[in-house]
Amino acid sequence: MARHEGRGMASVNYPIGMNLGGDPSQALIHSNPDGKFTVALSAIDLGQGMKQVSRQIAAETLGVPVEDVYVDTADSDTGPHDMGSFASRGTHRMGNAVIAAAREARGVLLEAAAEELEVNAADLVTDGRGNIHVRGAPTRSITVKATAQAAQFKQGRTIAGRGIFLLPLSAVDAETGEMNPNTAFAHACLVADVAVDDETGEVTVLRMTSAYELGRVINPRMVEQQLVGGAWMGMSHALYETPEPYYPDPAHGPRDFNEYLMPGPGDIAPYHVTVLERPAPDGPFGGKGPGEMCANPVLPAIANAVYNAVGVRVDELPITPEKILRGIKANGGVRPQPRRGGAVTWRPRDVAVPA
Amino acid sequence: MAKLPVQLRLNGADRATFVDPAEPLLTTLRRGLGDFAPKYGCGQGTCGVCTVLVDGEPQLACLTLAVACDGRHVETASGLADGPDMHPLQTAFMAHFAAQCGFCTPGMLTAARALLAHNPHPTREEVVEAISGNICRCTGYEPIILAILAAAAAPGARRA
Amino acid sequence: MLELRKDLFADERDDTLNVVGKSVQRQDMPGHVTARTRFFDDHAFDGLLHLKVVRSPHPHARIRSIDVSAAARAPGVKRVLRAADVPVNKNTLLSLINFGKDDEPALAVDKVCYVGEPVVAVIAESEAAALAARNLVRIEYEPLTPVFDVEEALKPGAPVVNPTYPNNYFEYHERFDHQKLRFGDVEAAFARADIVIEHRYQMSPIEHAPTETNGSIAAPEHNDRYVVHTCAQGLFFSLGTTAKIVNLESNRLHFIGGTVGGGFGGKVDSLTEPLAVLGAMLTGRPVRFVLDREEEMLYGSPRGAERIYIKDGLMRDGRIVARYVRSYFDAGAYTRLSSYAAIKCTAHIPGPYWIPNVASDIHVAYTNRCPSTAMRGFGITAVDFALEVQMDRLAEAAGLDPMEFRILNAYRDGDVKPHRRVAKNTALIECVQVAAEKANWPLSDQARRQSSLVGGGTGARAEIPATVLDQRGQIGRPESRGAPATGTLPAGAMRIPLTKEPVMEGTRDGRAAPVQVPRYAPAPAPGPAGPPPAAAASRPAAPPASSAPPFYPPAPSPAPVAPPPVAPPAAPPTQHGAMRFSSVFGTRRR
Ligand code: FES
Ligand code: FES
């Protein structure tokens, strides 16, 4: 028995939002009488963090502290229409709708403040800490709270905003496939290091190293959540998962988590991600959306690493020990390919484990 | 079928209800007693989202008969915080962004709580072992492992 | 684990934002760690009933008879639902945007098309009672021949899976049995290529496996409405689908959700909401319909399988000169969202590379398995697997390092993509460079000097080539699949209007909002205004034109800005009311 190490890579891009457009998102924002804001949406938080992304975008645009904004989603009686959380559209489409709504609310907020300060609204700026002041004259200021109170009880103004974002629907040419599919693309490159056991056919992912370009990162820890969890799912897709292991023969399907295989907490691989930010011209603050593509490069990178390790191309997912062993046999033995590069330049995050 | 009375202590409070003889504790907690912390993920003992403590031991509520818990102390993730004060595991899960959808979180916290009660300074391997019956489809486990290790290092982690 | 490279593309960003870009704690995290987060099933109702469905054990069978009398009399059973009880028992998910024909019943009518297809629903006082009564439903089937392979399904004489699409494929544009992509002349380029490499790839289905299974609770609400707690991934999508199937006005449904225990695409299909609402309407009580794990695993629509053939023409210097992709999406028995995946996939071909001749034929085929649906990376994941394994093979054939090979063929700003639009905002090269550096994978100096910003959109890279057209794969005419080319579309031709500006309504002045707003007042003690100090190191140096190897794209000469190849036709008249996806594909719903 021998264990063969190998290294493979893949690079990909991914479209953001529903192909061809035609997928609107709406947002409503209003303020309490003391300048605390509620964002009402019908977006769905599947764990990807839609609530927090919308909250940060709303706070940024309004110019108020993030603690002064809460997002309420999804209740069809209060949240306006949204297509839903799929196609990596949440951050991009809903983010832009929230910006539109927040700009409208901010416009009223500044007009109300201007009336109190007896200045022109165009001369006002927010400090992001709950104050509004005249540009270049921080002492001529009023709090967001006092402004909201004046708007509500004195001026009779609604500090509220509504927003929609829509990329108009486009058509597809039947003969050439010409179309306007998407306006923003994210990018990635991933390197997988694996070890293949030539007796059992088992693959161990030793480590993964990647670079993702995701437009503006709205919240780095949440991006990390997506990319780390997504890489785990990619590894799982590559090596284990399917309800039809002998597809297209539907037999032998797993019925539960004992039979449907996924890597457990003891099977995970150290992972390092570098994130690049090339803002999308039409994304919210340039944001794109990492939620879907984070698994995609892992599958081919592992397949290519397996080839590099033992010289077997597995062209049918998942890459099971059975397929690898059959491949080794067909080749008349393992055929390791040339080594690529040296040890990675990063270390797994050190964790202080008390003695 | 006749219902049977069950009295148990749930997160420190005495509770009583009637159950079907074959009713799993999970159904009793959720539909009978209104504690929605333990979740249904499989009903087959394969995912861990229903994990609770029965007299301090981690149990899968979907496979535990409610009648078998008569007179015993059942603890769920709802009882982990001390009133408004969060348990170190909870603050560590927050600090490590160790939840995404949050559906596995109550079960993970409960499994981790049982681990730290027995083994206040676990190794990474012991943490992995302790949560190996708990499936998470979102996080890739790494943040959860880091959070539990960090909680073990924090003061007050053994608070049961 | 995560490292931000703020130096790259720094001059395209304003990094002075207040909360965007900060790792602020998630709003939902306190709820998650205290178990106060409420998912759809975490709602208490008095008198809650439980719905379970009887599913087909056959992949393909005619229903001879259904006898529910014993089940209806069983203890605790409140109601048994059959196909005739469903007000509008035929739907397709994308009918809400007018795309595709209604093809899927909520409960099977006279035949079943996959193992697990719902036939009868039982509503009872407890889950145990519903499960017990489920076993009492007697259904007689007459098994029919099933078809499981996508290519077998498209052969003449294959069993008809889905009566709405009797040829076993989704129909595109009322003309073809697939979606075409044609750009240049792949056949001529294959003939000229030094090396031609062709391979077959396949991805089996994949289950979403969220820890929370699909489900919903529907209950009569005050005001003669129904409240629905749901895990739907599109709230109004599910509301609209349900309103149509149970034939209620949308404002009589009150959907509450938004907090979902993982979805990954598996909660788009409204698998439970229509029957739960119908049950609440017919019993006057709250009805809970939740899939158990086995149902979720076997009958909660998976990521569909795909079979992909890729043929590439390669020159010895490593340039890819032609790529042809033929692929088959396995839709299972009904359309759901597969029709859309093929379009998304078409736009993705040939991957993030610039190739002068590209064609693809993407098919959606019906087979006798559980209908597939969207999953994380929908339409792209499998083809990316195939393309990137193929790229590894090509690099080997060209004798090039796989990283260098990617950089050599990478698309760049200004390149025309095969769907006839210019690529912008690209960053593949930089991702490859950074990943190589972190992985300690050596790159040549030339490869390290390449940039997405430079070298694209020059010469042929900026042009739409003359394109060979064909009429292969006409609806109902399988013999036309091998037909010869029918003509050539001249270079530069565009027939679809360019994307209109996004609509971003809600701003004070009604104009689209610039995305980099608002600007904050400068911090208390700012230096003189100007680019941030990091800007100098912000982008990779442009390759010196003289030292670039010949096969890399040349650095751009300060060429005049090219006018669009052909003036786009006038925009179609503004549309009112519902979006018309029918106009996209010329496929009207019937
Ligand atoms: S629900 Fe108990 S282990 Fe899954
Ligand atoms: S956070 Fe979603 S399952 Fe763990």
C-alpha cells in the first residue's frame, strides 16, 4: 500500500443574479420617532446572512450606526415583493433596492435636519455615529434622534424610503444564443492538495488554497463563512455525495444520513482563502455575492489533484474509491504526475488549546 | 391509545404533560411543552439537531421515549444562558461566527456543553469526537470546532 | 483562514466606508445561540393536524384505481385529498414569469412519472395517525416502461415521460429541442487546430440535504385568510404558486418565513405549501406538512444530473482556438427550473476564457426520476467541473503548466464573449496569480506580469466573428440533429438589444443611484485629499509590450474606442404588467 500526494487546480467565474435579469427586489425603510430604522423586506435568510448584509448596506447608506437599523424579513403583509434568495442575487439585487430605499429616507432625514439647522440640505453630511452636521463645520450639528423627533412631531414629515432594483428582462436569440445574461461576475482560483491511497482508493484532502474575487466585501467574516462552508460542500460533492451512485441506474440510493455520505468534522481540510475586491460597477457598494460559487472550483481541483497523484482521470462525479481503483487497474498501476510547486506559504490558524 | 402522564424537570422548571406511549421526547418537548430549541432533522438518530441532556448526558430526543424521561432532568439549549447572561459557549459561537442558518446550533451547543462538563480542556480531536454525531450543512465545522476550543479556554465554561 | 488583499484593484474602490466592509456581528446570531430563532416549524398551534402523502412506488405507471375508503375511516384521520380536490392541479414553477407550459400536478391524476410522486394526501390528528392511515390507501398501478438515461430519452420511440412535452425535451423558442450558442466557425477551427481533444463528463444528482427538511404550516387566520409559516427560498414565489394551485387571491394568503434552516436551492419548489393550505381550507384547522428525512433525501428535488461532452481545438503554443460543448440536463419527470439552467449554462460557455470559435447545444431532457431543481451553482457547477478537468487535459497536451495555461487563455476586460457581449470587471488572472503565490506554485515572470486590465479587447478579441448557423434539432424532428449548416451570419451581427440600464427607483430625483454613495465627511484629521497611499501598488504592472511572449495578447495600443459592431435594433416597446418571459423564448404558456 502506498499513499500518493498530488496537487490540482481550477479557475472559474460565476454570474451574479438571475440570468437575463427580470428579477426585481423591493425594500421599504422607515424610522421610529427617535431615529431608529426598520428595513422591511421579503428576502430570505437561508443562513447566508441576508439580514445582516441588508442591515449594513442600509446603515451605510443612511449614514447611521449599524445598531440603529434592524431588518425585518420575510412577512408578505409587510415586506414588499422580492424574487427570492437564489441565483446569488440577494446581495446584488436586494442590496441595490435597500440602497435606493435608504437614499430616499436619507433625503428626508437631511431635509428635516436642514429645516432645524436653517441651512441647505445639500450642505449636510452624516458622521455615521448618529449626528448630522454642516460640511466642514462639525459644531453646527443635530442628532439623528432630534431630527427624527422634529420630523415626526413638528414638521409632519415621514422619514421613510422605498426602493426597487430591476435589471430589465432581456431576450435570447434562438440560433446564436446571443443574450444579455448578467452584469456582474465573480472569480476564483483554487488549489487542492490530496493524498490517494492506492490500495483503498480513498482520497484525503490535505489542504486547499484559494483566491476569490467577489467585488466589495460587505462583511469579511460572513464572506469567510460562505467560502469555508462552501469549500466543505465542494469537497463533499467531489468525493462523496449522490443519491444515485450508479446513475443513470437509479438503484442503490441512500435513504438517510448513514448512507448519504458527507465529510464529518474530523474529515475537514485546512483551508486558506485570499479575497480580492474588484467592485462591480452596478453592485451595492460594488458587492457581488459569494454564496453559490464557493463550491464550484473545488470539484475540478480535486479531480485534477487525483490525476496528479495517481494518473487516473475520473470524469464522473463523485470521485469514489471504486472509480479510482478501477482507473489504477486500467492503467496497469499508479502513474504519478510531475510535482507542482512546494509547501504552501500559509499555516492553519493556530488555536490556543490550554494544557 | 390512552395517554400517559409524564413529569419532568425542563431546564430547571417542573413540567407535566400527557404523552402517547410511543411518543419521542422530541415531539413532547416541541409540541407538548413548547420548547422549540431541539429541532427535527431526521427522526432517525443520524443528525444530532435534536440533542438534549437527560440527567446531564447527551441524548437524541428523537430516539428517546418521552415516558422514559419521567422524573428526570431534561436540559435543552433554551436553558443554556443564565437568564440574560450567555454561557461561554454561546459567546464563543458568536465570536467565531459559528452559525449560519442556525438550525444545527442548539444541538451543537448541547453536545459541546456535555463535552465540557466532563472534559473541561478537550483537545481538538476530543471536540471533533464530541460533535461527530451532529451534522452541519453550512459552516464546514471549522468555526464550530474553534468556538468550542475557545469556550473551553474561557472562564466559567464548566458552568453546567 | 481569510486574508483580504486590499492592494489589488484599490484604485477602483473607495475604502472609506463606515460599516460596509466591517465584520459586524450578524443580526441573527444572538437568536441562533440562544435557540430563540424561530424556523417555520417552531410555531405552536392548537388543534394542529399533520399531512402525509402517499407516494408512487413506480418510476412510471398508469394509475388504474385509487381506494381511500379505509384510510378515510382510520382513527384520527380528518381528510383525504386526491387529485380532484386540487383546484388547479397543473402548474410549472416558472409560470409565474410566463415561461414554459404547466406540466406538473400537485397530486398525480392518471399516471405517475417517478418513484415518490405524490398521489394521495392524508390529514390526521397526529403524525402517527397520518402515517398509519397512509398504509391503508390502496392504489392499483399498471407499470409502464421507464427511461432513465438522458440520451436514451431523446431517441425516437423512447417512452413518453411527461405528456406535456411528448418528445422528452424542453422546447426552446418553439423551434429547437435545445438552446444553441454559435460564435465563429468551430468546425473550420477544429480542422486547423494542431490538437483536438474530446471527452465526456458526468455529474450524478446531488441532494441539498439541509439540516431542516422542507415543510410548512398553514392555518386559517382572522379576516378569512390563511397564514403560512414556510421555509420557501422565494416568499412571493411560493405565495404566487400556492395562490394559483389552490385558486385563491394572493391577498388571502399571509406568508411568513425568511428564517430558513439551510436551502441551497432545495426550497424553491413550493413542495409543501399548496397542499398544506388546501388542507387548512378543507379542514378549517392548522395543517402541518413536513418532509421526513427519507422523503427529503429521495423525493425533495435534487441538483439534477448532467452529461457533458466537450471538444476543444488547441494549438501547440497553448491557445485554444475552438470549443464545442454538448450537454444534457436531466430534468427528471417535470420541468421545475431546469429550463432556466440551460440558458444560464449557455451564457457561461466556454468558461472564463477567451476562445475565438465557440458553440454549444444544451438540452433539457425528461426522465423517470424525481424532478431536479436549482442548487448552489445551478447550471454552472457540473459544467465547471467538466471544463476545468478538460483544461487540465489541454494544458498537459500543450506541455504547459496548468496555471500558466489558464492565464494564457483567460478572458480580460474588453474581450467579446460568445453570447456577444463585452466582458468587463474581470479578475480571473489576478485570482490565479494570488492562488499560485499562496500555494507556492511557481509561475513564470510573464505569467506574473499579466493583468485582466491589459491585453483584452484587442484585434480579434474585440470582434464578433462571422458565424455559421444551422437548424439542427428542430422540434419533433430528431433526424434533423445531424443536418448541415444553413448559412453564415456576418461578422459583427447583433440581434438582441443591449441591456437597458438597471431601474433603481426610490431615490429622491428618480435617477439610478450611483453605487458608491453616500460619501462621508472626512475623518477628523485627514491628510490632503488624494488617492490612498496604497494606490501606487494597487495593480499588477502592465506587461512591457516588448518582453511579452508572442502568445500572450499584446498590450493595447492607444486604439480608438471601437464603435459597437452593429447598431442594435430599436428597443422593443415598453412592456406593461407581468414580465413576459415568453418573449425571451417565444414559448407561450398554454
Ligand atoms: S432528529 Fe434526532 S438525530 Fe436527527
Ligand atoms: S449552521 Fe446551518 S446546519 Fe449548521
